[in-house]
Amino acid sequence: MKGFKNTWIVTEEGLKKTSFTYSNEFLTIGKNEAELEELPDNYVIVPGFIDEHVHGAAGSDAMDGTKEDLEKIACALASEGTTAFLATTMTQSPENITKALVAVKEYIESKPIKGAEILGVHLEGPFISKDFIGAQPLEYVAFPSVETFKKYQDASGNHIRIVTLAPEVEGSSSLIQYLKENNIVASIGHTNAKFADVAEAVKNGATNATHTYNAMKPIHHREIGTVGAAFLFDELTCECICDGIHVSAPAIRLLYKNKPLGKMVLVTDAMRAKHMPDGISELGGQTVIVKNGEARLENGTLAGSVLKMNNAVRNVVKFLNLPLEEVVKMATINVAKNIGVDKKLGSISVGKRADFVILDQDLNVIKTVRNGEVIYSR
């Protein structure tokens, strides 16, 4: 019998000293059995982290369009406690986007057992605003189109779960409505949307905000813009890159204070330079300079992050002075509910898949388990 006893565990009821047994699923909670393992008192077991917005790691990017690169990313993410993620694309040529989507399809169909599981795709662009491109290449920005999306979805094998788009751009309303009808998350991002634009998008079915604060119209007292609207609409789940670089600690506190419980999620938005030494890297054909934990284009624009998910959790515990069990939800069950996988993932509960992470007192990852099997051990 595999399991742990008399161990600090973040369950659906909170943090408590208890036990669980598992095979590929969690079998029992709270049932102590003599043969179960007992961890050091300063260790804690939490559900496996889920990253709905990550581009790459370990020198590879989802846009590289190969199963080998996707495996490298999956294995790197496992070392930070992530057991599932959305491979995130970016604004590029239709050919390059299609190549990346086909690779994800083939990777998922191969049912790999190594590393974190790819649950699907976060299509970040090309349906964005030219006014807020961030580190996305301007020449490939495209108008939102249901027909274009259908081609991408077909290439992915129906694995696209989130689409980032600018709701003020012509064609977005039809696409948002189509996404809602097909249970795909429409996410507001890379956008110059005013409050009225966001209100219309929410009415049409938008439910997510992509890396809130970053690459979107800021708040102003006469036009609260995209950021202000993200605060006001409870329907919107808000991603946040909590590295202390993309968003300051007070801004993270402001976001948390304005969102209902369950409506803030941690993402890394990490690029290929994560888990790599500082130096020159690349994003979408653009040179990226990585130094002291910051990834920037040559013009100084932030180009994704090198944030690890366990570090994001650690940062939010510190920045918001919250208990670990509350912050863990932002990287687990909140994400699972947002993308519709909460029936099998996101918490330590009987019948859910045995995805969990053993952390030490400093929230360093000791071991990561997916589907009952170890995918990372320090």
C-alpha cells in the first residue's frame, strides 16, 4: 500500500496532519495504516500544481514544434511541482502556429509518462491588439476569426483550451461566442479594451484575463480600462505572474483583494530560458536577454518570465501574508476549475488522480508525483 501517515497535507478541507493512500488515484484520506510512510515534520504535501500559461523551459519552447522539446519542458516543469500544464503558443506565422499545434496533438496522443502532463494548448495570439503586443511580433498579429480558429483547433486535435484575444478588435465578439459554445476559455489579454469592451466580452462569454496588469489597458479614474474591468467582473478569473518583476507586491495584493475566492490563478508565463543560466535566449525569433531573473527584449520589454511555480507560491505567501493552503489553491484547484478539469485534478481527494508534491519548509520541491508515479525526485 502506497501512502503517507501523520503528515502535513493540504486537503480540500485545508492544512492538517492526516494520511492518504494512493495508486493512480487517491484511495483513502485520513486512514492511518502501519505500513505508510511518515515524512519529516517540516515537510508538507500539496496537490500537483497546474500552469495554464507557460511557453517553455530548459532551452525549449512550445513553438519549437517537436515532441522532443515538449518532453524537455514537461520534465523541467515537474521539478518545480507542476504536474499538468497548457503548452502556450504565441503570435507567429500561421505555419509556425500550426506546426506547434500538431506537435502538441502528437505528443498528447503518445500518452507520455515522463514529466508533467500537457492538458492542451493555451493559444496566446495571434488575435491580439497591435497596441499591446508585449513581446509578441507585430507582423503576425491577426484579426479574430472563427474560421481561422477552427483550422488551428483542427490542427491541435481539439486540444485548445484557452484563447487569448483582444475583445475590442473587430471579429472578437463572434469568436468569443463560438469559444463559449464549445467550452473553450476566452481570455482577455494583450488588449487596449476599455471597460465597455470588457463588459461586452463578458456578456459574450469571456471568463479569463491573461497575465492581469501586463499587456493590457491600465486603470484610470475616468476610464478604468481592462485592468479595472478585470477587478470588477467576478466572472473573470485573473492570471497573475507573481515573480515580483511583472507585478509588484502591492499590485498583487490589490488584485487578490478585489477578486472573489477562487478567481485568481498563478501562472509562470515562462519561456525557454527557465531552468537555464543567465545570458542570451530567444522568443519568437526575437533576442531575449536574461539577467537576475528578468527576461527582456533588447528594447527592454519584458519577454515572459523564468519563474518557477513553487517560487510563485512562495512569493505570494510572502507578499500577501497568506497561509500556504490558501495560496496553493491559486496554483491548483482554481486553475482546474477555470479550465474544466477539477473533477480529476486540482486537489487531494478520494477518486481524483494521484498528483501531488512534497515540499520542504522553504517550499523547495522534494518529490513530484503524477498519476501515482514519481516524475521528479530531488
